Amino acid sequence: MLLARFLAVAAILTAADMAAAQTYPFEGRWARQASYCRNTWGRVDNPDRVPITVATRRLQGPLITCNFQSVTAAGANRWRITATCEGEGERNRETFSLSLANDRLTWHWGSQPPTYVRCPR
């Protein structure tokens, strides 16, 4: 009985580790224009001119942080994301998508989805 519980826990942890190890092509630093890639919050007061960083489980911008609960494929080079997002004193569960086309990232959230270019490493 104890061995069965141990094996069940080990299987769950292995699955979680494999999910955490997943990488996506949308990961990286992205800006609205290539010239904005060198900007940092505090040196530039317009959040649209500061890059966002997207990791396997997080999107970080100058005014928002979204921690991903799920990332699922939603077509070729498009991912549907459920996340808890915090910014400007609010915290909400959100669903949005990210898509890639010609090395441009589009964040589909709201009525006017912004598009970003990849910043150099």
C-alpha cells in the first residue's frame, strides 16, 4: 500500500516536472518597436515603449504580471493561456492568446491586440 502511494506521488511529480520543462517559441523579450528593446521602466514613462518578457509560465510587463495556469495549443503558432494577472491594484483570472507570425508576437487580449517584435538577447 505504501509503495503504491509512493509510485502515484512520483508519477504526479514527474508529470509536473515535464510540464514545467516545456518551452515555447513565444518565450523571450518583445517590444512594440525594435528601438524600444533597450528601454527600461523608470527611464521611460510610457509603458507601451517598454519591452515585455514572456517565459514558460509568466508574462511580465511594466504594469502587469500574468502567471500562467495553463497553456494549450490553439492552432499553428497560437496558444490559449489562462492566467492570474496582477496590475494597477487589481488581480484577475484572465484568458488570452499569444500568436507568432514572421517573428512577431501578437497578444490577443481586448479589442486592439498589440503586436511586438522580438528583442535581441
